[in-house]
Amino acid sequence: MEKIGGCRDLSSLDQVLADHGPRLNYRHVSSAMTKIVKLHRRQEVDMAQEMMQDLSVLALRELDSMDGRPLSSVLWALAKVGGPVNPTLVRRILVRTKKELASFNAHDISNLVWAIATLRAPSNDLILEIVNAAERSLPQFEPEHLANTLWALATMEVPLDASFLEGWIECAVLKLPGFNAQALSNSLWAAVKLGIEDKDFIATWLSEAKLKLPAFNEQALSNSLLVTAKLGIKDEAFIAAWLGEAKPRLPSFNAQDLANSLWAVAKLGIQDEAFIAAWFSVAKQKLPGFNAQNLSNTLWAAANPGIQDEAFIAAWLSEAKLKLPEFTAQALSNTLWAADKLGIEDEAFIAAWLSVAKLKLPGFNAQELSNTLWAAANLGIQDEAFNAAWLSEAKLKLPGFNGQNLSNTLWAADKLGIEDKAFIAAWLSEAKLKLPAFNPLDVRQVATAIASSESWNIDTGFRNMIKARLG
């Protein structure tokens, strides 16, 4: 219907739909939904969503006539506009899709998988069929479709075989010059989540991203450094370009962007004084917006060389005390580790941390338990109730301790004066099994702890094993 294509705003489109509603066929419905996506402005979201709900009724009526393009367009439009979605319509679109999948081209497949991920629609076995169809069509995917498809599959944590990933990488490397800023950001995030570390892809990505960083929004800018840090990629030219772009835009970063960017700076060992000073200046003002994970990651980053600011740490402590109950086990462990590195001895904060950590110790894994006791020993934290709770939890999880965990734990137990015979016996059983995996530092640390705490009654056999390792 030409009148739908000629509409220039939602009001005129709404009038066309009102005048012709009973006569609209599946093509009209699909076109109208797509047109709503293109026309609606931020202040018109409510109107757009109401129109989508009315059109959903018509879409259900016309569904049995739809094939690839209208099916994918309807689901894509529902996902783009957002708001309440008719679950019956979504379910029936997916059922119809299964029958009509052969009629979907590359564009349709990309929109379909993106919409399924965005709507969190239960797709079960259908998604694997879609992946197979996508793999056959990869050479026909446009740059945007390549990025959106990989993002969607990574978001849904779909298990992808090597042939799909290899095909995607081959096509993406050729088409990366056509990726816009959003596509570049989404594709690298998805690649990391899916375990893609292809050198050609990463090198081409960095080359393109350097040129397009001014077009990255704040979230994409922050995420780009975050992902390269997670991959351990320290490309000096990209980092220089990133710092130059990010510094003046820091005031526009939200709490998540700020936390991610400092974490990445620390992880990559970037020591740009001007950037770090600007970061602290902005972050101090926005700390109330930091969630528990942001706070934990930020303190971890601040504990790294070259990243310190006393005024920020004071503000951080005030904010963190309020939000400690929201910290996860990992966040609590990382926070105490960072507090030790920074020499934080704020009694009120330590007391609050102990109170929360005691309750959450069952959620600590072996690494977190070991790191926590080690940090507590370094900070000289003596809390009998916490130590008792820690020992109870650690006894259960000692089989998961590696050599370094076991060594650090015994060293910390010595420093804290822990003499729990049942724990030491359990520790000894694990250590005998894993002693071959201890590195020289671990061995020396254990020898020092044993020599210091005669009350542990470590048997002669293990002492001889340690002596033999020491040479």
C-alpha cells in the first residue's frame, strides 16, 4: 500500500491504519510495523508501542500467509520498538519460521536472530536450525548483519561449532571496513564471549576501530578497551587513539563506562597521568551511581601501580560501606585484596566488610577463600568469628585449592595464629597430593610457615618432602 510508504510521521500512519485496517494484508502489516520503527521518535515511544499492539492483532490474523521477509520484519519491529509484546504472536511467528526457514535470506536471518535475542524469546531447537541456515548464507551477509548475528548468538550463549565461527571470521575480515562503530563494538564483544581470538580478525578490527573511534558512543568506547584488555591485546597505536578520544569525553561516561575503562587501563598497564587524573576527577562526582560490581572493579584497578588518588579512595570508602551487602563473593574477595594492596585500614569499612563476608562465605570459591585469608593476614585483621566461619567453609573446599592457594593459606594461617588441628590435617592431606604443582615460592612460603608454627605438628614425612623440594 503506497499510502503507508508515503507517511512522514506516526500520526499520518496511524490515520492510514485506522482508515484501511480491515483491508490490510500481511505485506501491509509488515510494512507498517517497519515504518513505525523508522518514524517514531523518543518522545513518541508510548504511541509507537500502542500502534504495535494494534498491528499485532492484525499480524496474528495474517500470519499463515507470511514467509521469510514479513516474519522476520514483524519480529524485528517488535524488538526494536519494545514495550509489551503479545507472547502468542511471538510463539506463532517462531512456529511459522520453522516451516518457512528456507525462504529466509541473509537479511531476514540476521533480523530474526537479533530479534529473538533481544526479546529473549524461547527458541529451543529452532535456533540451531537458524544457525545452520545462517552458516550457508554468511557470504551474503552485509557488515551490519554479520555483527548483529554474532552479537545475538553470543548473547543467547548458543553453542557454535568451529565451521560456523571460521566462516564468520573469514567473511568478517573481508567486510570489516564496512562495519560502523556500533557493529565494530558489538562484534568484538561477541567474539570475546564466544572465544574467538583469530589474529587476522583482531588485527583488522584494531585497524578499523582506530579510524572510527570518534563515531563510537561512550559505551562502545569504554567496551572497546575493556574487550581488548580481556584479550590481553596491548596495541600502542590503538591505545593512543583511544586515550585521545576518551579523555575529553569522560564527563559523558556513565558509572559502568567509567568502571570498565579504569579496569581496562589497569589490566593493560596503561600509565597515562593526564587520563587517570581526568578519570578520578569525573568518577568522584559519579560514585553514587556505581553499583557493587563497579565499586569492586574500580578499587581493584586503583590498587595497580600508577593509579592512586587518596581523595577518591576516601569517597569510595563512604560509598562502598553503604553498598557492601550487594557485593558478590568475588567482589568481596577482590575488594579485600585491593584494600590490602592500597594499605586501607579504615576500621569502620573493615568491620562492615567482615559482617557481610561472614554471611556470604559459602559462595566463595577456592581462589576467593585463599585470597581473602591472605589479605586479612596482611592487613592484620583478627576476627575470631570470621576466622571460624572461614575455616568451616575452607575445609569443605580444600580439594579445589591449587598449589598457590594452599601455600598462601598456610602462610596466612601462621600470620593470624590459626591453630585449628582439623583444618591443618585436611590442609596437609591436600598439600601432599599437590606438592609437585607447588612453585619454588610456594614451597619456601610453606617452609617458613611450618618453621614458625610448631604447634601444628606437621609430620616428618611432609617436612622431608619440603626439604627435598628446597634442595
